[in-house]
Amino acid sequence: MGTPPPGFTVTLPKVISPDEVAALSMRIPTIDLELMIETAAALRNPRALVDAGRVVALHLGAYDLTAELGVLAPDQSLAHPYNDLARMTLKLHCPDVGISDGATTILPIGTPDEVLSAWKLHASNIRRAIAMGIWQGWDLHPAQLPARWGATFAAFRDAAPAMQKRLDAFNAKAEQASRVGQVFDDAATIRAIRTFFERGRACGALEDS
């Protein structure tokens, strides 16, 4: 069959049980897997799914999941509470595995007003995922990429001045707890601030300082 290129993975959709993951891993033992989490059964023990094979990423199948749970089409969205529950479940049980958010199904095509509205929705969904610690997501159309870049850069650039002020105050006190205005920082919050700058630089939104 030959050697797959670096970073090549196989995606297993609608996974339900660890046995399915293990079976596919046995068939392709040198290839990493990504799992589509789009059933209630998969959310009951996502850690077991990850541990059953060479799993490197989990993808939220937001619409299959909500449909299975009886959510009607007019009420389906990435912001639905079931999807928030799914995100939190995956983050809590599998913090060491990459997680990709679901897709915005309203595409930025049509009239200028329709494109702008779709961009705003996609950007809102991206910012929601970032706020939950999820840094990747699905784009269904090339015209969604401007919204992703804009939302991702804005998430870092808007917050960078305040984050830098808090980090400087903490460092100035020899890494002891500090306060900037009403905000109190200790080692735990500063760790999150440092991660903020690391990710901001990694995606190109922030420059090295």
C-alpha cells in the first residue's frame, strides 16, 4: 500500500463503541485516527474511544447529534445546549486530544447582505468555540475562511493589551499574586494568559515580543 504522507489520518464517522476504533486500528496500525463524535453513545465514554486506538483528534458532528436527540431542524445550531454539553464532555474527558468544532451550515453566498450575515454567524460560532478552548473547526466553503481568520485574529488582538498588562503586573511582583484594576491573578490565571499569547503567536495573530 505504500507509506502515507506525514500527518495523514483516517476519519471514522458515527463511531459508537471502542470496539469499532480498535478494529480499524488493527487494520491500519500505523495510521492515526480522527473520530466523528455525532452520537449520544459516543459521548457516554469518549475517553474509552480515544484509548482504543491511535486517536489524535475528535470532531463534533453537531447536526447528526442534535437530530438523534430529537432536535428539529429550525432549532439546530452550533449554539444549541446539546452541542455545548458535547464540547464540555470532550474537553473534560479528553484534554490531551485535539478537538474540532462543528460546521456553520449557513454559507456566505448570495447577495452582499446574505454574505455578511453568514460571515457574522460563522465568526460568532468560532468565537464561541475559542471561548470553550476549542481552536479548530470545520469550514464547508472557501468563502468561510475570511470569517475564520477575522474571528481568530480578533479574539487575540482585542484581548492582547489587557492580557499583557496583567502578565506584566504578575512578572513585576516576582510571579506573586497580583491585581490589575478589579482583576486578581495568581499562577493559574497567569498560566492561561501565557497560553493565550502562545496560541496567538502560533496562528500569526500576535507577534513575538
